[in-house]
Amino acid sequence: MLNPNTRRLYTDALTPPAGMVFDYGVATTYALDPTLLLGIPLHLVLSTSDDPESLLKDPITLYESLQRVTDRLHVFCQKGNIQVPAANKALFVLLEKMLFEASAPRGGAFHPKLWVLRFIDPYEAGSIVLRLIVLSRNLTRDQSWDVSLQLEGSPGRRLAKNRELGKFIASLPGFCDTPIAETAKDLLQELAEQVRRVDWELSLIHI
């Protein structure tokens, strides 16, 4: 049984390992709250900053940092299931290049809820950690308790057990009605290949 006293914040699972920084990520969800999504690039920027307080006081540098992160974070959600935000924020423009509406084939629902994140060591070329997070919740402000599984590992040789996951990531552009930039497709293909070569180790199961 899971211990209800070990609850964690959503952003805890997205925090880079010690000494590493966020490099690229993809997420899938059924429903999505843009306000909540907007906070994730901010968390990734601040979690790897040497001086987050100073960064928050410098809006130009902060905005540039957010742009770099949103260029390398792609989120796919069920078409028509983006919630209308309670307030109009200028920063919502950052979501346009990272958010894609998806439709499942044959009239089904696009319902996977997972994250695959790639972290790198900025001082050691080729040092990579991938994190796979499988959740029971959507990317919304739902207050119900949810379970998430977190696995980590580094790319090595290809493993048959990862074939379907790699295939799914590589196929994500095909779920979208609108074209996806070639740079985004290339990043997805690269991540899919790396996912196929990870011998996952359990990192956390939490609520």
C-alpha cells in the first residue's frame, strides 16, 4: 500500500537530477490546463538556475530562458480538451509552439498520460539521463489523489521491451491534424531512439 504521507508536488517529478539540466521533453495528456502548463517551463528554468531569485527580477533574461525551454518541450493533448484559462496572460504565447492537439484514430480518445524527459550534464559530453513518468492524472488542477510511476536510466543497447514505447513517441506527429515543424519531429525521433535503448530502473512511486 502507498503511504499517503509521502505525497509530492507535480513539479517534483520534473526536477532534474543533481548536477544535470533539462535538455528535451515530451508529454501526453487527455485534458490540459494552460495555466498549469505555463508553470512547468518556469519550474525547469528556475530549477537549473544558479541564482533563481535574481532571474525572477530580470524579466528579459527570464523570458529568453523560457523561450529556450519551450522550444524543447512538446506536449500533446486530446483535441478540444484544452481548458479555457481564467485569466488572459501574455506569456500564453509561449505555449503555441510547444502544445499540439491530437486525435486518436477511428474516433477514439487520445488518453495516454506520460512524460519522457532528457537531462544532460552540461560539463560532461554524452552524459544523459532519461526519465519516464507514467501518471494516473491529466495535466490539470484536479485536486484528487493520483499515482505516478517514475523510472530513470541512460541509453545503452537496444532493448526489445522498449520497442512499443519508442514507437509511440516517434508516432506522435501522426496524431495531429496540423503540421509539426521538422525540428520538433527530429527531436521526437531522436528521443524515441534513445528510449529504445534504456534499461529502466525504478526511481519513485508516489501520490
